[in-house]
Amino acid sequence: MTRRAVFLSVGGFVGLIGIVLLVAPGSYFQLYATDYSTGMDLPARRFAPAVLALGALLISASAVEPGPFLERLCLISAGAFLGVAITGIHAWSTGIARPAILGAAAVELVVAIVFVWLWARSRSD
């Protein structure tokens, strides 16, 4: 998988999550959370623009030539996805999240590994 394809696909997926958080946050929460109330929609909608911006940044980065900025973005992205995976696993282990979160965490771990791989590959080029 090329660097461009990774940034486009991950950015597009993150953008879709941002749209879901903006227009239908309840569907996201009901998939992962063991307890849901409509009051949870407000923080999700407030956070949605940041998630959309991250998606746009990753999509935009698909056109950036390899270099220090892209290397740092790979490490930042790896750290972000690793952090999200860890919080999901922790939420499941404490009973706050449904088992579906483990599937999401597995995907997030893979994405983190791919970004580390891209970082390592760009350093060796």
C-alpha cells in the first residue's frame, strides 16, 4: 500500500466518523457504549469538527512529498491511533464499552502500525 493510499483511506475514514459524530452521534455511541443518553450527543457534535479537520489534514497530506513534515505527521498519527486503541481497550476492560470496541481497537492498532511503518520507510529513503 502506498503512502498516498494510506493517507487517503485513513483520512476518508476519519472524515466519515466525523460526519457520523456530527449528524448521528447516537448511532456511534450505541455501537460502542454500554450506556447511552442523548446528553452525550452534545460533546460528540462539538468534537466532530476536530475529527473532520483531522480527516481533511490526512487527505491533504496525501499530496505532500516525503520529508520532515510527513515523517512527523506519521508519528503523530501513529500515536493518536495507538491512544484511541488503548482507551477503547481500557473502556472495554472496565465495562464501559461493548465488545465491538475491541474490533475498532484492532483496526486502530493496525493503522498505528502502518503509520510507524510509513515513518520508518520514509526515513530509509
